[in-house]
Amino acid sequence: MILCECGKFINNATFNDYTKTSLNPSTRTIGHKNCGLVFNFADDRVPKRYSSRKELKVLASRFAEKNMPDEYTPVFLLEVERLKSQGRLQDMDILMAAYNRTLNMIH
């Protein structure tokens, strides 16, 4: 799962494209249909997103809706809030860490 810089998760909303990378002047990659951003995975340039608390809560809710049962969503959202308040982590790092912590608490 990829979190785009526009703040949306990319599932099937992609298009194929070619971009210039350090490996090749024409490297096959994907782009996001909603905002048009083309990704450069060859040079390890994964999109980074640093959202406000409000934006991150919306993203976390969407993430939880797609990836976990409803009864665990409140615990997950609390973990997201804790991680956001601890420092300046990327949104995807926060979501994945909160997801892993929530699963560890449950099991």
C-alpha cells in the first residue's frame, strides 16, 4: 500500500509511465491517477507525507476501515495519536507502527 503525497491511498488508481532515473533514462514506473504524481522507486524516492493531526486522523480512519476489524479501530486511532505527538514521523511510518502495535496488543 502506498500513501501518495496528495493524502490518498493508492490501490488501483494508477497509470503506467516512464521516468528518468539514475539507472536508466526511461524506467518504467507508476503514477497516481487522482493527482498525476509519478513515482520514482528506482532511486528510493518514496513519497513522504507529513500531515496535520486532523488530516492524519482522516487517513488513519481510512486505513483502519480497509485493514482491521471495527472493534480495534479505537485502539489503533489512539496509537496513531500517541505516535504523532512523539515526534516528526512520516504518515506512513506512523500508520504502520500503530497498526503493528495494535495487532501486538490484541494477540
